[in-house]
Amino acid sequence: MPIQDILIEACPKDNIAPLFAWAAHINARLEARLSCVSYAWPRTADFVQSTILNPLVTSELEQRMETELATVRRIGEKALQSPDLDWCSGVGQPDEALVDHLYTADLLVTIAQTSAHCVTPDPIDLAVRSGTPVLRLKSDIEPSDIDVAVVAWKDCAAARRALHSARALLALA
């Protein structure tokens, strides 16, 4: 089964450029349709503390989230350089938006990077809720071909489905 639709979890992170660079590199071989979902929401501690002290701070937080989203989009569009790149973004909790998009995606690509200001979605929760395979890149990854693939196996239907879904990626190794 070929990978035709790749969804990139482009929620604001401290260093998101490696995610876009890797996705562009691997998509040169896969030639899939790329979509990015980028939602920003302030971390709970920042949000609660700021709004309790001054309710007018919420507009400042929203402006900060919009700035983070604009920065991510600029970096992503520059790195991916795809004329038919789909981009969905907004200020809000990222999990629900990602799950909605994952129902039609063949693969979710995300990176193990966090944000000092924004909530970061949980890739395990996204995989469980959507059933879509998730490729989680380590935070300091460089764009390169897949040389080695490690498969953890437990003989059950879910593992067989996951391996079947990963065949296109395993073929690249």
C-alpha cells in the first residue's frame, strides 16, 4: 500500500525546522501529497496564571499564539516548497484538529520536540484515537535516507496491521 497522503504535525515547537527538512527529503522519494496541521494553544500553567492575574492578558496570549503559527508556516513553506501544500492552522487545542485530519491520512509525521509556550500533542494518543500510523522523528534528526528499520513485534492483529501500513516506509530502508 503506497503512502499517498502525509500529514505533518506542525504545531509550534522550539526547533521545528528539522521536521520540515526531513519531510521534504523523504517525500522526494514517496511523492505523496503533503498536508500540515498547525494549531497553537498556551501551556496550562501560563494560561491559568495569566488570566487569573489579568483577564485582558488573553488577547496578548492569542497574539503570541498567532505569531508562533505564522513563524511555523513561514519555515514550513520555505522548507517544503510544494505548490499543492495544504495548510490548516488556528488558535486552539491541537489534538482534535489533528485527529480530524488523520482519518484521511496515510501517515502522521511528528518530531520529539517541545515548545516553551505552546501545548504539544501526544503522538501515542493520536495514533490510538485515529488508527493512523505515526512516524516520530528524534529531535536532532538530519534529513537523510532511512538506512535501518527496527520493528518491535507482538503477535496480534494490531501489530500485523501496523506492519502492513508501514511497508512503504520499510521499503525505503
